[in-house]
Amino acid sequence: MRTIGHFIDNKPVAGASGRFGPVWDPATGEQAGRVALASPEEVDRAVAAAAGAAPAWRTASLARRAALLFRYRELLVAHRAELAGLITAEHGKVHADALGEVARGLEIVELACAIPEKLKGELSTEVSTGVDVASIRQPLGVVAGITPFNFPAMVPLWMFPVAVACGNTFVLKPSEKDPSAALKLAELAAEAGFPDGVLNVVNGDKPTVDRLLAHPEVTAVSFVGSTPVARAIQRGAVEHGKRVQALGGAKNHMLVLPDADLDLAADSAISAAYGSAGERCMAVSVVVTVGEATGDALVARLAERAAGVRVGPGGDPASEMGPLITGEHRNRVAGYVRGAAGQGAEVVVDGTGYTVPGHEGGFFLGVSLLDRVTPEMDAYRDEIFGPVLCVVRAETYEEAVTLINASRWGNGSAVFTRDGGAARRFQLEVEAGMVGVNVPIPVPVGYHSFGGWKESLFGDHHIYGNDGVRFYTRGKVITTRWPDPADGGVNLGFPQHR
Ligand code: NAD
């Protein structure tokens, strides 16, 4: 069995804590390896490496940083199949989906290649006679990233390329459930020429994270994961005086209006609900239909398509949907489907009890479709994070939007319609950070920023794009005068323009 360690100062480092977590092969249900869980002392070692690298890295020229990132981008392209293979092996998602994850992460590296443009400051000349004012942004120092299991390569890539491009050094704590992709990302960064200590990876769990939050040399924390942990991370980071962005969970609604192209809406909902087995923070987990006829026609189309989703091992090119991350999570998701009928939902498609021949031990679940779900039901109230699509029936647009806006989450939301006026109204009225119009998963491209509202994000800054650059830098304003020797004289008054 493989033992997975850390990566500090551009070198693999074996775990020394004596604590390990299991890494499963979700397609077989067998343990494929074990990952070292870093002790506080091991975290200190990684932070010390990052702190040691920080003074030289913050003064590395923009040209050098950009050149390294270009080289890194090329290495990621060359190794994308390998990265996708690691993702499929430990996460379970199908290979094509894993390749897509790497491609979306690459976008952020490409954004980071443009860092000389992004870090251009502002200059006002002659704000007063002979006085100029410049606004610049400078790196923070050592920053930390804590990432979830569901995008083991993309979410780390949302963070460190921007942070490092801005002149910071980084300590990444990936999910202990699928740590290998993050380690590969760090190895490739070393190969690209990132100096020792600029990007470090410590694997671990809560004690590891707690030390990162408390460490005095960590200046900022980026977190992506579930809402309860995001909330706790924000509080912990603030308590220790750190800048923090903590992206949490979601329950994304897709509104289908009566005039929508229902075949397009059904295709989109199926892809967005069951892709990656529903383990996406931007998955569509609730479809809200307006009008009984729309609901009936859409549910019929969803049921037909759901029956055709091919579930199997992620490495099999015939599979469209892979297993869930762990057996425990699979059972939890199945519990929502089993409990739904008792709470009054119509179980149109029941994916529980699904097995894949030859892979009976795998963490598989078929897709499930629940109709006539209401906000009181557990399947609606909780983030299920599995291949379960709920349909909620509304009578009017107003009722639908009121329902969507009552959700405690506000990550993404989508509207399907042919009516431009209705779509415009929805995009202005819906309480979500990312909105799709006839686009079910509106994950912003790398040069815009990603972030939800309400319990989907704790902190002010969205992630990557311009918000990422702002998060990983702090502003400084410099007021300059080169006086003429004749301009002397004491004046105790508050400086005024002249
Ligand atoms: P999680 O919250 O369990 O774990 C995320 C990270 O936090 C991991 O690195 C984990 O080791 C660490 N962690 C877990 N418990 C902790 C604790 N008590 N204290 C400190 N650290 C802790 O999330 P997950 O199950 O890995 O990922 C799925 C969740 O992430 C879903 O809720 C999903 O919606 C969310 N997510 C959100 C986004 C977004 O952009 N908003 C993106 C991806 C995933």
C-alpha cells in the first residue's frame, strides 16, 4: 500500500506524526493507500520553508515570475492526462470529467501568467503642485490554502498560481481523501523552476488546519469546503488576525419557465445534477418549475434521460458517472433518497442499491430523481452532494424566486427561458453570486472571479480573477514630492493642496 507524505522545499517529505488517513479507490472500495496527517510541528516546518523563501520571492522580477508560470502552464498541459488519472483513481470521477477539471484549473495559471498586467499600479501626477500619488499592491507573505476533495486539482489551482504570481509563498493543505493530484501539481511547479519553499504541500486534517490558522507567520487563508467548516475557518482566521476567504457549500437552483426549451433544460439539468456524481459545489441540485404543465413535461424528460445515465468506474471510457468519494458518503446520500417518500416526495427514479458488476465493493449509487419536493423536506434543506436531483413545483415566477432566495446558500443559480425580459429580471433579483442564463453551471472563466453569497462564502473576496489578485496583495499609497530647495519652511497646518 502506498504511503503519501508531504512536499516541502521542493522535496518529498515523509510524514513523521505517526497518524495516517485512508485513501480509497472508490471504484473498487478498496484502500489504495494512506496519507500522512501532519502534526503541528510538521506544519511549522512547511511554514518555515515558505517564510524562508518569501523575502527573495517577493522581489523576484515580474518577468521571472511570469516566465516560471508560462513554463508551469506548459508542464501542466503535458501532464494533464497523468493528473486526470490521479484524480480518477482517488476521487472516482470519470476521466473526461477529470480532464475538464484540469483544463479549468489551467485557466487560472494562464491568468497568473498575465500578472505583470494585473499588478500595474495607479499613478496620479500633480495632485498638488509638484506632488504625485502612486497606488501599488504588495504581497502578503506566507499564505495558506485548504481545499476540498471534490476538485483535488482545480481548487488548489484557483489559489496558489495567483498567490505565488503576486509574490507570496504558499502552504497548501489538500483534502486528505484524494491528496495525490495536489502533490503532483507541486512536483511540476518544482520542475518548472519555482524556487524552494515557494509552494509547499502538507497533508492532514483538523489539527493540521488548526496550526495553519494559528501560525503567526501565515498572513492569509483561502478555504474551499463545506459550510460548517468554512464558517469555523473564517472565525479562526479572524481570531488570529488573518485575512480570510472561506467558500462553503451550496444548493444550486435552476429555474425553468414555461417558455423554456424543455429538451435543452432537461439535458442541462441532467448533466449539471449528475456530472461528477453530483459532487460539485455548482451542481444543480434543485430544479424549480413554473406551472404544473411545465413541471409534468420536464419531469417526464428528466426521468427518460436519468434512466440512460451510464454509471461505472471512472477509468472506463463507457462510464458517464463514477462512484462517490467514500462508502460512508454513498450511504448518507442514499439515506436522503430512502427518506424522501416518507416525507411526501415522489421518488421518480431511485438510484439506491445500484451495483456495478465486477465492482460490487465500489462506492456506487445510481442517479435519483425526486419530484414534488418541498422546502421542509431533508432532501431540500441539506446539501446532499450526490447524484440526487430534486424538483420543486411553483405556480408563478414570483413564488419561484421567493423560494430560491429563501435558501441559506447563494452559490450559483440558473434560469432557462426564451424570454430576455424574464431572464434579465431573474439575474437582477436572484440572491446568488453566479448566475447562468440557459447555462446550468455558470462557473466563471479564470479572468472573472468565483464566489457565492450568503452561506456559500464567508469573507469579502471572491476567488481568482481580479478578486484573487486583491485578496493576495495589500494596497499601499505613496505620496511623493521632490521639493525645490526654495520650498522650505515649517508649516504645522494639515497638508492642503496648492
Ligand atoms: P470539508 O469541509 O469536509 O473539507 C474541506 C477541507 O477542510 C479539507 O481539506 C479538510 O481536511 C478540511 N477540514 C475538514 N473538517 C475540518 C475541520 N473541522 N477543521 C478544519 N479543517 C477541516 O469539505 P469536503 O467534503 O472536502 O468538500 C465538499 C464540500 O465543499 C461541499 O460542501 C461543497 O459544496 C464544498 N465546495 C465548495 C466550493 C465553492 O466554491 N463554494 C467548491 C468546492 C467544494
